[in-house]
Amino acid sequence: MKKKQIRINFFDYLYYTIGTGVRGIEILLIPLLWVFLLIVMNMRRPLHIGWCIFFAVLAGLVDYGISYIYDKRGPAVRQYFDNTKYSKEGWKWLTFTLWLVLCGVLPFFIIAMFK
């Protein structure tokens, strides 16, 4: 029986490069943090504990979904990228740095401009 081929996308490469966590921090969830921050900043009244619980549960579900999807795809993604030029340390550090700057630092400046 023929093995099903998967479509490789940018998030597969992020999973291959960064993994699901770096030093206990879920790097792939950084954009979700900024979305929550924008929602909280646009609320006119003080943040209620119910919203905090909702955001925590939603983040947990997204984290579980990412883990569920990429734990299945992990071996095929690693096999695809292992012998390419993108498996070298320079590409991995460049990807990690760009992801951190674009999703971790840049939104901070954008929010500060509009505050």
C-alpha cells in the first residue's frame, strides 16, 4: 500500500526548527498571546476573572491542538527536512530569531504606537 504524502508548510518548518517549546516557553503560541493582549486592551471595563479563565482554557486548547497535530506529523516533517539546506544551524537560528522578533517584539512596538 502506498504511503500518504503530507503537504509541508511554513508551520511544519517552525515545528521542525523550534519544536513545541524552548526552555519551557511555548514559542509557537506567541502570536496568540498578542491577540489576547489586544482583546484585553480594547475592553473598556476592568478584566473579570471569567475572561482570564476563558483565555487560559482557550490557550490550553490551542496548545493541545498544536501538539496533537504535530505529534502525528513530526516524523514525516523531520524526514522531509533532515537532508536539506534548511536543517543547518544557521537556518534554524535565523528562523528562530525572525519568529521571535516578528511575533514577540514587533507587536509590542505596534501596540505602543496606538496606545
